[in-house]
Amino acid sequence: MKDRSEVREKLKELIMEQITLSREMTDEEVRELVDNAILQHGRELGLTLKEKQELSRELFYAIRRLDILQELTDDPKVTEIMINGIDHIFIERDGRLYRWEKQFASREKLEDVIQQIVAKCNRTVNEASPIVDARLENGSRVNIVLAPVALNGPIVTIRRFPEKPIQMEDLKRFGAVTQEVIDFLQQLVIAGYNIFISGGTGSGKTTFLNALSNFIPKDERIITIEDSAELQILGVPNLVRLETRNANVEGCREITMRDLIKSSLRMRPDRIVVGEVRGSEALDMIQAMNTGHDGSLSTGHANSAADMLSRLETMILMGMDLPLSAIRGQLASGIDVIVHLGRLRDKSRKVLQVVEILDYVDGVIETSVLYEFREEGEDAHGRIVGTLAKCDPLQRTEKLRAAGL
């Protein structure tokens, strides 16, 4: 038999010649063309039945899906796909990194797949604008970096989310959080506390935000604001989803997180959920929290709850030159609780701290640790054992009382 990649490319050329450009062909019609081509040429190529079935799937994926990536995006155990050029593909499966044996046939094929991804979510990426955030149809987050920024070929990073959103019960089963903390946070969300979720890369911030947002009463109007839409809030009929837009060569101007947050305030929100704050939009988000939009939720990158406050100060300064005392005063009155997540050395993700933000006194934002994860050792399988211990009681109980809780 000839080289598998040669066979595939030859058949793909034959199929592409038959695909009509006069109308949009359905997936079933394309599958039929693929099967006919394999049927006609399978015997001369010496293919077994199993090889024909595999080739049929590969050809359909190459023409209508994401080529060799499709089987990875369909695999529920794969949580991350990292493509460093055409022949260095790494995956994260069950919390561990592996190098994948397959590779793209050519740089052009990888670039075709990239353009297919960005086109479907109305984004552009090219040499003039070589960095873009996008998403797949299944909600997976995609980051793309092209030349001249990426020196070793197109770089694509795909964060895959579960098709069925992870709920708090799932996180409890995984050992990420206790029932006591779940009940406590549920009361805070219902009562309209402003909650900020912090953590490092891969600590599960978006997953936790999604699970937490499902505690919002279903009769409220929720507006979600994200760079690339990922949240999967279920069962809320009055839901508005907003997503940023990059500037493009057609003259469409950029629409930023700041634009969307400002616009959302005129849309009569009960809750504003900001996927992640990374820059000057932190100023608009904190101002929203301070102007009657209680119950807002958001996430940010930080190594601890205290670090998150420092990072928010820096982000706000990126948006406006304000005195530090004014910024800290706004943070202290805007954010009620910070939930800090972490990824431990055994690759497990856990709630490490729940911190209450108190007052701004003598140049310092006072905080109180409500719950803290205390490590107690490792089990026989190397998994970290510990407890999410209760520390201080909640002091700012006004919202709970106002909600009758």
C-alpha cells in the first residue's frame, strides 16, 4: 500500500473536484462523496475494511472539520491541545501532558484549519494581526499566534470544556470544595454579594464561575461579558451574552470589554458576569459593583486573594490615573468576597481560600479569611489530603439580612 498521507491527499483532491461551489453541500452529501471515492479506489490501493473506515473519517474531518484535531476535540478526556507548528502537538489528558503521534500534512493545512476556526466566530488573524482569541463550536477556548510573532510556526492552544457544564455537585465529588462552602457561597450569590474568583492558569476559574453563576435566581436578568464566549449558564430565560470584537481590515472598529461593560449598564441588568478581567476594564467593573449592581461575578489571574487585590489596583491604574487611596476604597466597597482557587502538585484543583473584604482603613484594605485549605499529607496514590477549614465568621451580613437569609 502507498504511504497513508499520499493516499489521503490524492483522494481528497478527487473529492474536492466533485464538491460543487454553486450551493452549500450538506455533511451527508460530502460523506457520500468520500465513501464513493474510497469505494472506487480502495481495491487498487489495497485497503482493508478497517483502513477504509479510518480513511473515510480522516477525509471527512479534513474537508468538513478540523482535520487531525477533530478526534482530539471530540475526546472528552482531552482538556488541552497545544500545537507548536505542524509536527509538535501536545495534549493534556487526565491532568497529564503527552506528545501526540499525529501531525499536520503541511503548514498550509494547519493555516487552513486556523482560518476555518477564526472565520466561524467572525474573527481575523494574519501577519498584520497575528494574535487572536477565538472559540470552537463546542465552546472550547482557542488562542492563536502566527508569524512573525511565533518563530516556530503557527501556535494554537485549545482549552476544551466539558460538553455538560460542571456543577458544584461535581466539584464536591472531585474534592475541590466542601458542601459547607457550597451552601455558604450559594447564600452569598442569592443575597447579591459581589464575588471575585482568583487563581493561576488552569486552576479552574471559568469552571467555578460557571458553577457559581447557576446559583443566581432563574427569574433575574443576567448579562455575561467575555473576550471569547465560554460560560454555559443554564435555565435562565432572560440571559444576554456579549462578546468582544477585534478590529478588522474592513474598517470594523474594536469593541472592548470596557465598551461592553459600559453598554451593559444601560441594559437593565440584575447581574453582570464578567468572564475575566485582564486590564483597564477592571475600573468599569468595580464602578458597576459600586453603583447598585450587586451580585456581580468575575475572575482574574493571581497567586492569592491578596495578590488579586494588588493586581486589580494595577489594572484600574491602566484605565485611569487615580490616587491609590481612591482605588483601594472602591475595591473595599465593591468586592465582598474573593474565592481563591489553586492547582496542587498532584494536579488536583481546589478552593484554597474564601476571603471576605472588609474596609479600607489607614491605607490598607482589611480582609478576613473565612475558609482555608489545610494540607494534611498524601494518600497511598500520591493525592493530597486536606480539609477546607472554617476560620473567621462573615462580618458584613447586611445583604444576607436584607435577602431574609
